[in-house]
Amino acid sequence: MTRCASIDDIVDLFDRFGDEFYGEKVSQRDHALQCAALAVHEGSGPELVAAALLHDVGHLLELADETNYVESIERDRHHQIEGARWLSSLFSPAVTDPIEHHVTAKRWRCTVEDGYTDRLSEASQISLALQGGRLSLRERHVFEASTSFGASLSLRSFDDAGKVSGLSIPPFSSYRTLLESLAVPH
Ligand SMILES: [Fe+2]
Ligand SMILES: [Fe+2]
């Protein structure tokens, strides 16, 4: 599936692969739901809530790609780009840009914030090296000038915090109406 055609495609992906873990203490589904709940709690707009919910959909696409699946711990498959690309047929850049840049936001924080790298989860520290590590000065300036800079950093903070084992949070279905309101007709 090269493009997401409907909200049902997203629901199907989470139904099939949402229980999978990815080196963190929570499942893909719980991580997505915790990030979305944090976005709501912080008073984020609907686009950022959707981005938080769907930011790691690229990992689910990796799992769906049975013919070519390699553990992300061995090779970076750019899940942020694959996810954003897959969703771009259904959502505007206000949703997909923070998704595309959530790894850059992590690399940016590692570059500019003392101690941030040390506070990352173990899995996130391992993937950091595969994702390119710290940003170069040029990469940093390009990211800081991008329109999604602020939203990407917000998403990154939800991403870091949304890894709590055993938390009770609203289900995926509670975001259905929000996703439908953002879907671009085609
Ligand atoms: Fe991610
Ligand atoms: Fe994530």
C-alpha cells in the first residue's frame, strides 16, 4: 500500500500491528495513544493531535512490508518519511510535516540541549546514531527556519513522554471524528 486511502486504512494498520513493541516498554498503539493524549492535555490544535497519534505509522508500515522487513535496530528505514508520505494523500502538511520532522526534532534537541541525549530512552539512543546523530550547522538552520519547527518540537516532547507502561488512556476510536475532520476530500 503506497498511499493511505482512508481512515479505515489507518485503523486497519493499528489493528494488525498496534500490539507490536519496538524496543520501548509500550506497544505501538499505546505509544500513539499516549502521545495523542499528551497533545490534547497540552491544548494542541487538532492537526498536532493527529500528528502525535500517527507520527510512528511508518513503523507499522515497516511491519506490514513483510517482504522487506529488517529490524530498525539494524538499519534506519526513515519511518518518519515513509509515514508522512503514506499519510500525505489524506492529510495536509500541518499534519504530515511534524511527522516527517519528528526525528530531526530529536536530533536538534540532542544538538542544542545539554543532557538531552542522556535522558533519551535506551531504544531512542540506539536509533539516534542510525538516524544521523547531531545536526550539522546547516541542517540545524534549515530545520529552525521550517514552518513546522515549533510543532515538530512539541511532537518530540510528546514522543519522549509517551512511553509509560500500563497507563489507561482514551482508545484509538475516540480520535476517529478528529481524523475525519482533517481528512482532505479526494
Ligand atoms: Fe518515531
Ligand atoms: Fe514515537
